[in-house]
Amino acid sequence: MISKKCHVCKSTKLTDSIDSLSIYIEKGAPDAHKVTYKQMADEYVNVRAGAVVVTVQEMAHPVFERKGNDLKIKI
């Protein structure tokens, strides 16, 4: 059993499986770009399923640097 705590209503929910969600991030998505999957969050009694929001966080690369839609490299 897996115990999950709801951050909105503070109740605890027990589940026997982990749900998964496959996400697709388009090439060239900018930093802080948000992808929303409506009605994919947990459902509770008398509460509609919420949205899952994925925020893209760009990581630094040792060679390439992003400037807008372009990739730059220092040689």
C-alpha cells in the first residue's frame, strides 16, 4: 500500500498501485514552459479530478548555451 497526502484538503489516501503519466515536451520548449494535462490528477469523493501541470526547467550544459530559439557554442 502507498500512502499519499493531498496538499489541498490534507487528507491521506491509500492506494495499492502507482499511476503513471507519459508526457511529451516539444523540442525547443523554453525554460518555465508549462504543459497541462486536464483531469489527470487524483479524484476524491465529491471532488472532480484536477489538472497535472508540468513545468520545464532548463538545465545548464557544459558546451551549449541557449539564446532564445538558438543554440550557441564557444569554440
